[in-house]
Amino acid sequence: MNKQIILNGVAAFLPEKHRIIAINSDQPPLSLSIPASRCLALLINHQGEVVLREHFFHEVWVSNGAQVTNNTFYQNISLLRRAFKEFGLNEDYIVTVPKVGVKLENTLKITRSEEGTKIVSEQPQLSTPVQTPPRKVVRRLPASLIKGWPGASALVFVLCVGGAFLTWHASMDNRFAEFKPLITPGNCSYFVNPDTTDFKKHRLYARDFKMNCENYKYVYLTAYNNFARFSAVACERPFSAWRENHCVTHYVITEDGNAIDK
């Protein structure tokens, strides 16, 4: 029997199936992503306490061999708020403490299935109704359009190729667009990925690894706490997909995920 956690008597959370089911309602079940489900289970187990952001990171992602960014974490918390709202639960039960963590309010009544609460059963999936295939309607194009079709086709082709080219360049150019400058001594200009909790590893890299700042002055560092591997992309000029540039990439693997061993 799967463990069920009753929320305010209106919905049941099934942590093993990563689902929320309505009680006494025909509302269809809601499937949660595995990280969102783990976040909710963690909040329920520590109801009334502020669960530190780093604790979420370790228990939900790192211990399961995955990386996580601040954006990904808060996206999953937003998904939980939307799920609460969908099942008639106040989304304010989930409180974000800025730069600290998240708390599940004690005002949310939680009852576990092992305490003798009503066990809800999932409704079987309804069979898909048989649909009559749509009737095909054939219409003849006006002769004026048929005559101009080759030129129109060529124009559409050029627009598609141009759009794909611009999209590719934009994605390349955005690769380092959000990196933040890191103030360090020396001639190199360091830029760091903003989706991490601090920049300790970046500063240690800038201090301990000597870069060729005469030829490759602009260095883009990507590093995360608790992960031993990170990279440095050093370029002759600020990175842009719209102009010629020469870059070299350095990959570093440390023995300690929180420090750099020279």
C-alpha cells in the first residue's frame, strides 16, 4: 500500500508515486516532477521549520547525482504553489524566506495514512473516446496564386534559413551573456556563472591558476559548489558569436568539491 499524506482533508499527496489526488472530487490527479515531489516531502517532514536552500540542494538533487541551480530550485517551489492552488489549498502555505530557504506553515493540516486516515484510491483512467476522423476538404487554389507559387516558395525558404541562422547565433551569443564580472587582482577579466550560491571556487581559481592574460584576457568561469569539475573558457576578446574570436577551454577536476588543490 502506498503511503498517502492528507492535506487539509481535500487532497492526498502520494510521495512514492509523485502525485496529488483530490478527495471527494472528480478532479483528475496531478503528476509532479520527481524533484518537486521530493521538495514537498521534505517540507512536510519539516513542517513549521525553515528548510535551508542548501539542504534542498543536497537531499533532492546532489544525493541523487544531479546538479541544480537557484533558478531550477525556485521553479520547483513555484510548481508546488500552483499545485496547491489547483487543489483549493492556499499557496501561501509555502513561504519563501529570501536567501535562506522555504517553510511549510503549521496552519496546513497534515494527516498521514498510517494514522488511520481515509485512504483514497486513484480513479482508473477513462478510455479514450472514439473520434470520427475529420472529413478531408480539397479546395483548388486560384490560378493567380499558382503562378506565383515558385517565387513564394523561394521566399519562404530564405526566411526559414535566415530565421534558423539568427536563432543559432542568438543561442551562441547568449551562452555567456548572463555571466557576471568578478573583481580580482591581475590583468585578466573574469566572468562567472550567476546560477550558484557563491563564487568561492571562482576566486580560488583566479588566485591559484595562472592564466595567459596577454593573449587570452577574458576568462569565463563555470563552477558549482559540491561539484569537483568546472571549466574556464579564455578568449582574446569579449565573447560574441557575431565576430571572430579565439578561445581556449580548461577543464579542472578537484579532489574536494569545495576547494581547489593547486
